[in-house]
Amino acid sequence: MTPAPHFDRRRPRVAIHKFSSCDGCQLALLNLGEGLLDLARQFEFVHFAEFGVVDEDAEADIAIVEGSVSTPHEVERIAAIRARSRYLIALGACATSGGIQALRNLHDAPAWTRSVYASPEHIHTLDRASPLSAQVRIDFELWGCPVNARQLQAVLRDLLSGVAPNVSDDKLCMECKRVGLTCVVVAKGMPCMGPVTRTGCGVLCPKLGRDCYGCFGPAERANGAALAAQFGALGLNATDVARRFGSINSEAEAFAPLAQGLRNV
């Protein structure tokens, strides 16, 4: 993570771009309601299509990009965005680790295209979907599927204050303990990803008695091998364990090698 830049303008310019994604992270930001209006008073949104401001080529002090790089055009776009932005934030699981669409990296993507589309020659896509960091330098990553919009709000306010942003990468298990939840691994024998997943979601699934499936990406010092062994003790086979680690954040450095190794078992 790079230090926070100093902005000369009273209202720094912010551009929010969409790449291959579902728009869920941008919608989370829209759902801030009054909080979004507060941000609009503090920042000048020069491009944010969901907010009604469209100027994809605008220069920005802060560029926020949702989505993975999945097409040749997106390779060009992310390079251009990096060149005309002082600070670049990768927003959400697709931008930070490839997202759901990166699951195609495990298979023959051209063969899938030929089997699905009547005229595959019109589909211009890369064989692999990648996180933004595989293409350009990223200044800050905000994980989640979707992100916690209040975390993004805090990041922007930190940058406005000239402070390097910091979002917790503590493990979800710690959050469960803080709110007094019973561990679903111990009590129900569920294959919960909480021991290796960062907090930020508000422990939504454990609050409903369900196991975490890792949508906020790897936590600090995630011991995936130990958790995979525990999942095996709970009765999951190697394929099922691989699916746990290689789903939403399939290209995350802390998860990808482990998932690939389990697929080869």
C-alpha cells in the first residue's frame, strides 16, 4: 500500500469505473444514501455512471475500479485509467482477485465460448480473467463481494485528510467472538471459512447460523492448509475443499495455490 497523496483541490476529483462485474459494489456505495450525499459534498465525482455522471476519460485524483480485467479492451482501459489517476483503488472481489468470472481460468475458456454462443467470433474476451494488480500498480485494495460501502467511505475520508487508509484484515472469527456468536464449526460441524477470511461483512452468515464462504477474501496470516485439514476431518473430500478456497476469490494469492493443489489430489 502506498502512502496517501496530498490533494491540492478542496474537493478532490473521483472517478468510479466498471469493468467485468455485476455492479454490486457500486450499488453498495449508492445504498449509503445520505452518506453518499456527504461524499458528494467532499469530493467531485467526475465519472460515476451509476450516479448519473459519465465521463470515462476524465482525469481524477482518485480512481476507483470495480470488476476484473476480462477483455482486451479492459487491458487498454485499466492502463489508461492508471495513467490519468493519482491514486487507484481496486474495489471488491472481482477487482482484487478476479471474482466469480475468474473461475473460467480453471477450464478451456474458448471451448466454453464456442459451446455457448452461436457466433463465438463476435465474443472478444481473454482466456483468463485477472485482478487489476496483474495489469497495473494498485495503491489500495478493498475486498468484499460486495464491499462494505462504509469501509470505502472511511477510506475516502482518510485520503481527504492525507492519511494512508487502513481497513482491518482481522479474521472473521474474531468478529464472531466480539458479537457473542457460537462457532458453527464447533457447534454444528460446518466447514466455515471464518478462520482465514477477513472481517468486514458484519458476520452476516454466522449470524444466520450459516458457515462463512469467504467472500471478503483472505485475512492476515491465513493458515489455509490447517483449515483445509479441518475440513477434511469434517468429511469434505479434496474437491469440495478446493471449491471452498477457489470460489469468489479464486485468484487470491493466499487461496489459489492451495485450491489448485487440492484439485490435483
